[in-house]
Amino acid sequence: MNKILLLLGLVTLSSAVAAPAYEMKSYAALNGKIQPVFAWCDSPSRVLALTAVSTAKTPLYHWAKGKSGLGSLSVSTVRVGAADAGAGQVYYPLNVVAGSRNGQSGFLHTSNIENVQDPAYRMTHINEFKLGNDIYTCRYVPQAAFMGVTAKRTVIVWDAGDVITYATRNFDGSAGVYVTDGKSSSDELGKEYSFETKDGYTYTLYASPTAAFLTVSKGGKVLSTEKFVAYSLSLPAH
């Protein structure tokens, strides 16, 4: 009996240790509305978003990326094959059945190790999309609390509780912004982060399942507001 109780205790302890520390959710602005997506990709030349992994016809959205920013939204219709997992990798076969890439095949490549099921990772690794002969390698920031793209830049936030950091990667090649000592707040839907620079600029980021935007202001005057095209938000699991 003692051995059985000990084994049950070990199983319970193991389950508690392995419980996800964070819950990551991803979204994209599609046809004028924020929608959940299974995976999205910030590659050097294109942003892609796959709404679901389904053998039924599924939209694969994409925006070309250039120095002037993101192009207009395009869509291909794909059928997604069954997940093929092994050696830390997961591949979802893709077959394009409609759109400009009709007839092409490829895959979505993710990780079954680097993901939020493991408390060591705050973001799940979306490795790459392949369509025809094109491979789109995705940006990955394993400990980010937020990562998203606007029409002009990639935005990353790290939230370690006592230290919150903001950084941008601009599509036009210009220097991005790096600000630490940020502040955070939450409402019933989402998260807000704000950062102030020594020269008086304030960067405010808000993200929820229904809206996500970045506002830049100085001296109380709003200089710009950018909506996010695609983003992921990782919050502590309840």
C-alpha cells in the first residue's frame, strides 16, 4: 500500500512540475476582423497565417514584406494533412487547392519540444512554412510575452515581472527601438504595456483577442497608432 501511495505521489508531483506555466494564443487581422489562428510566421520576405489544421479547405493568408512595409492581404486555400511528429519536430503537410499557388504542396513545420507545454518556453516554436520551392523561416523569440507585426515593423515584449522590455525590428532596415523598465496592466480581456524613453517618447501596446495596437506619443501628443496584422500573446496559465 505504501508503495502504491508513493507512486501516486510521484505521478502527481510529476504532473504538477510538467504543467504549462504559460498559455500562448495567436491572432491575425483577417478581412477586417481579429481572428484566432493556429500558427503565423514572421519571415524575412512574407508574413503568413494559417487559421486551422484541418483536412477541410482552410485559408492560408499571406502578406508580402518589403522595405516599404507589408503588401495587401492575399489568400490561398489549402488542405492540411495529418501531423507527422518525430525527433522533436512536427510537420503538417500542405496542399494548395485554390489561389495563386494552386497545385503547390509543402508543409508547416513546428516543434513538439520548444512549446508552452514545457515551462521552459513561453512561446511555441513555429519553425517554417514551405510552399512549392519557397521556404519561409519564421522569427522565434522563446521567452517573449508578446510578439507581433504591424504593417511596418515587428514588435517584441519580454515580461520577467520585475523587468519588462520592448524592442522593434523595422522592415525598412532603420534602427529599431529598445526600451526597458516598462510597466504592465491587465483588464478582463488583455494586456497593456507602456514604456517611456529618456527623450520623452512613450510606447503603449495593447493586445487582446479582439484588438491589438501600438501607440507612440510624446508630451501627451499621439504621433502614430499602428494596428497589428498578426500577433501572439503569452500569459501565465491559470
